[in-house]
Amino acid sequence: MSILKKYQSTILSAFLLIFIIASVAMSILLVRPANAKPTSKTTAKITATASVITATPTIVTAPIAVTPQTPISQVIQTKQLLTKFDVGYGPAGIAINSTGSIWITNLYSSSLTLLYPSGNKFAEQSFNNDQKGPSSIAIDAGGNIWTTDPRNNSVSMFNSNGHLINIFPVKNNPSNIAIGPSGYIWVTNYANSTITQIDPAGNILGTFQAGPNPLGIAIDASGNIWVTNPHNNSVTELSPSGSIIGTHPAGNFPIDIAIDPSGNIWVTDLSGNTISELNANGSLIGIFAIDKGPAAVAIDSAGNVWVASFNSNTVTELNPVLHTARVFPVGNAPTGVLIDSFGNVWVINGNSNSVMELKKISSGPEYFPYIGPQFP
């Protein structure tokens, strides 16, 4: 991240960590489930369970610009090839390093999982750590791994092999983490409406106001920090020094955020089942309907926008240039999405303790047109 129904009734506790499970429902994730298996203190190295799944064709709704009386197109989705990898309990965050290896945080089992390439196969290696519940994850230029731990009010730093270097205390409920072009680490602190700046050595440089309850975070090429404010229906833009540049409207409950190669900002709206596109100045370009429960967004190298939808068990690809879209079924409750250097799409499935790999698919008849973007 029913979970979404719970988030609607208790907004603070209902999203902070299933966006960190990739974006939906903090209170669910902060309580270890009764059937969660305890982790051993011994480092385990095992072969990942991988299974090939053929998605069943399904009828999906085309994303459209949000305008009254606009007809909704439909298409029958063609079969797509997926590979499932079982990981730890409560997969929450996902990141990729310079060698193409995938790192995943497991909230309930308090561990990191590494899926690393070995020919066309992946193997899994789990590393226990001293966090109570690792969630969001980012990897710096040196390969060091940074994770947030909302239950421990801390940020942890691991080396490229997954061994703990240090734990740094931060403010209440550190939710998401991003690394800017200068190498500084930025963390949103949901509970006290701030963001924290950390240098590459782990020194905390400062804490800055960032609008009410900042959650999602992205950093543009100039080093400006963009954070979502779900309770204020907005995103806040800050300078590299932490000063607020402006606050911009962005949907009814903005959650995740990503920046495309052109500098445009894309924001998922969990409540409105839409995604908003803003230009680099924060002005709204368009709003597009998306499958139910858009929890996470990522941009590929071609500028295509990928959105994981929690309630519909799908991931949607939007092509803003061609005005086309594709929708793929991808497992059970997808809450995080990442695109690797080959164009493959990786999706966290929080309800099945797994990640799915969707192989890169060339353009073809599975594309269908959508209307947009239109100025509101």
C-alpha cells in the first residue's frame, strides 16, 4: 500500500508506510502481523524462488484527461510475461545499484533482500539488520544503501554488500528518502512536517519545514527538492539549501512523486485515482484518470510514466509524447515500482511478499490512445 479504506478513515496512520511498502497505510505496516516469521541473526544465502506467470487477459480502463463527459475507452489487455521473486516479509522499498542489482527492504522481517544478476537468473541473499522496520531505500553514487526506519525514528547506512555502517537518529516518522545530484541525502519526516538533510558521511546538516506531513520525495536536476503533502492537497518545492520556494496544488491526496527527463513532475493522487503532471515551475499541465489506488510512480529513460495501482493489481504505462497508454496486471497489491537500465519494470507486491519483474515489451497493438493532456 481493506488497507485503503482504513487510510481513508485514519489518514495519518493509513498511508505512511504502505507507500513505504511502497506507499499505502502506515498503521498496518507498523504492527508486525501475527504470522510473520522471526528472522535469524545468521546471514542467509538462498536461491530465490522464481516462477513464470502468464497474466490473464483483462479489460482495463484507459487513462483519460479529467474533463466532464469525456468518454472512457476500453481495451482487452494482451498476455504479458511476468517473473515472480519471493522476498522477505512486508517488502516496502525498492532500489537499483549501478551494477543492476535490486535491493528491497522488508518491513516485517527487518531485513534487506538483494536480487543480483547471474546470467538470466537472479539469486537472493538476505541481510539481517538492526532496524525495527526498514522501509524507504536509496543508493548513493558509491553504492552505499540508505534506508528509513519510521518505528525507530532513524536512518541507517549500509555498505554496498549490505553490512550496517551506522544508524542516525532523525525526527518523527522518517518516511521516504532520496539522494540529490550533489550526493546529499534528504528524508521526509511525516509526523513533524519537516525534511532532514544528511551529508554522504552521515552527518545531519539540518532539518527544514516542508509543508504539512511531507511524504513522497523527489529531487530534480538542479537539486531542488519536491515533496508531497497529502493533507494539504499539494506539493512543496524547496531549494538545495532547504528554503521553501513554493507550494503547488496537486490532486486530492498526493502520495508519490517522480520527475521525468524534461523536468516535469508527476504526482499520484491516491484518493482521486488520478495522476497530475506539473511543469518545472509547479504549474499544472494535466490530470489523468488511472486505475484504482495509484500508490507509486516511476519514470523510464524514454520519459514513459509508470504507475502502480494498489486496488486494481495493475501497473499503467503512460507515454506523454505519443498520447498512448498500456495497462498490465502485475500480482497482488502493487505498492512500489522501479525501472531498470534495460527497461524492465519491477513491482513490489506487498500482500504476497514478492516482487514481479515485467520484461520490457516493445510497442505494439496493446497500445491504445487516451485523451490528454488538457489544461484544467
